Amino acid sequence: MAERETASNESAEGESRAWKVLIADLVGLRFGADGKPDHGEVKAHIEEKGEVFHDGPHAGERLETGRIHFFYCPHLSTEAEILAAAGDGRYDALIAAATFIPKDAVFPLGGVRIGAGTGNMGSASWGGGNGEGGKAPLMNTPGINSRATAQMVMKAILRVLPDLSVEELHRRVSEGGFDTGRDLKDYPTAKLEGRTMAVLGYGNIGREVARLARAFGMRVTVHARPRHRAWIEAEGLVFAETPIVAAEGADVLSVHVGLGRLDPETGRHANAGLVGDAVLGALRPGAVLVNYDRGEVVDAEALDRALASGRVRHAAIDADLFRDEASGALSGPMVPYIALADRHPGRLELLPHAAADTDHPSRVAGACQAVDQIVDVIRHRRVVNRKGDLPEGYSDGGSAVPRGIGRVTAARLADAVADPRFAELHRLSKEIAGILDALGAAAHNGSVQATAAQETAYLARSLLRQRTLIEELGLDGPAADG
């Protein structure tokens, strides 16, 4: 009886009020006919769900009740702008990506960060970036931009390794001033294969980076929590108990740990400054550092010393940078690195938190997923991809990530079993097991060469197809409860 009464009350409330959601970041990165990033795909997604999209802020106009109204304001950037727009609680919920959301911004029904980390989501409505202690749920969209970020990491590495002067060679060739037989010996280089990459973190992005590095033939060491060790080693990676151990002798260090928990007393995140003198000092001299995580994770002063000593030959940093339109003052975690670029010219590549946020399909997919999560929270009080506490009165909707990203869950396995391709995987796996049994028996009776001659081609082809099916069905990752 009480449940029916609650449902009836919620239904009546839904018919009598309009909900307001602020979208404080770009949701499209392709340019439309007007020369501006096109938000049309996300607008269409919202309208298909029966909700309303507004291009601009809520200006006090009367809104249709019973609908969720999304107000698109991607121009908001500084803390002052956010507080002016949302410090009084005029919006019920928020969707953001890179924009920093200050403590005093009020969103009583929740927020979603497009992307993995939530260190920029500082509103006290959900208890800050840890998502603890507030009355509203904090969510994210993990895995949406994992592949885009990992590919950008490899692009940053390939700009300097192998260390072949492509620009100089292009210039000499285009000017007709190069003889391959005589001059090529003056440009020795070394491939990535056989070099060591250290990856800090075994989340969605760290794992994708490790897999790409392995595809280039690199030896990969991974530092993560001990509970991940079995999965790391199962993927042919080397587990490292500490960041220093991971970095020992590494040619490349790539950071993917996030800011970690925020200590409310000190105002400092757990992973701030994690990559300092000890970690950088463990690298092979002339190593490359890629921090496409959060700017604060690397100690900029320690990086300055490592660049000066030659321990680090090149660093690629991707971090937020904000500029006050009125004063021109800069803020954000990128600021300490700007001075380093002047002190070490040509040895730093600085990006304004662009590595994960310049892929249009990823941004659109993340924005659409964020819309779905907000609708779930408002209409069904169900929280998907929760960060931190589950506030009272809400149910946990589990996680949602793109296929092939993240951990293998019971739900994903059940979906795979229902897929027609699972029958092929099942048949192939039994055939592979039969061939392996036959080869094992042949090894005991001295006929392995004859059996191998019969089975090699079919077994190799079947193994390749099995691996493809496992990837396509999303079963090629660590288990969610591992």
C-alpha cells in the first residue's frame, strides 16, 4: 500500500512540475552549417525520449510541466560563471565534461560527468568529486572515451619514438637533397618493439593503452591495486606493486590513475603529486612521460628537474586550462606546466584537456548516455554508473559501458550467450579442445609431427576466429568481481 501511494505521489509530482537540467559543456564536436559545434544529435536524442532541448540558459520562461528540460550552455567556464548560472539551485541536475563545478553550485537531483574521473565535479550537492555525503547522486560515463584517449597517448609517443627526424627527412627529400644509399646511414633509429612502457592504473584507459603498447611489441609493466594482479598477468603484462617498481628502466611512462579521493580536511586529492622525483628518477635516462590523466597527478617541479637532468627527454601533458575573459588570468592544473615549456623549449607538448575530448562520436555517445542517466534518476530514481554514495531513496542501476570496454559482468555474459555468435564460439572452442587433446596424445606416442601437419592450418585459423568472437562478444576483459 505504501509503495503504491509513493508511486502515485511521484506520478502526480511529475505531472505538475518541470525539471531543469544544465548542460555545461559541448555535446558535439563537428561543425554545423553555422560554423559552430553541432549539438543536433544530442538534441534529437533528448526529443526522442519525449523531453525538451533548449539552446541557451533558463531565463525564467514558463516551462511545460511533466517534461525534463535540458538547457545547453557550453560557454560556461570559470567558477564565477558557473555560480552565476547555478549557485541558486535554479537547475535540478547537471551534465558536464571538463568544466570545473565549484562546491557552492547547487544541483539537488544529481550530476553526470561525461568521462571517467569526477575530480572536477565539486558540488556539495553530491559531496564533491568523491560523491559522498551529499543528498544527490553523482555519476559518470566510464569507457566512453577510453579508446580515443589511448590512441592519443600512442600518438604522443610516436611523435618522438622511434626518434626519426621525419620533418627533416621530408624537407630534404622534397628539396631533392637526399641520396638513400649515401645519406640514410646518418639517421639511425630504434623501433618501439622491445622497449618498456610503464602504465600506472588498470582502469578502462590504462588497460587500452597497455593493449596498444603490446600490439607494438612493447614490454608493459602495470601498477594497480593488488586485486588486479591475476588479470594483469593473464593479459601478458607485468604487475608492479608500486609506481616506482613499474617505472624502473622504463622507456615510456603513461599515467592513468585519476585524482583519487579528496581529503576534505587538506583539500588534496590522494594521487596529487604521485609522479614525483622517485618515480621519474626510476625511468631509463631519456624516457618519455605522457600524462593524459589529470595534470595534478604529476609533480611539475619534479618534472622540471627530470627534464633538466635528461632523465625525461620529452613530456606530453593534457590538462585543464581556464582563462578569465575579463582579466585574462589563467587557472587550472595546466598553469605550472606553461613555465616549463619556456624553460625546456621543444621538449614539452601541452594540450588543454583535449586528448579525451576531441573525438566527436565519443563525445556524442557520452552526452547521450549522460542524458539517459539523468532521465533515469529523475523519472525512476535509478542511478547508473554511480560514484560514491547511493543517496537515500534511490536504487542502484549498476554500470553501463560500451561493448568491449570495462569489466565482464554477469549481464554481459548473459547477453553474449543470447547472441547468435555464441553458438559459433561454443562449437569452435570444442573443436580447438579436441585438436589440443589430439596433439597432447600424439606427443606421448611419438606421432606429433604427423598430427601437427594435419591440424596446424585449421587450428591456427580457429584460434584467430575464436579470439575475434571473444572480442566481439565483449568477453575479453577481467571479471567485474575480480
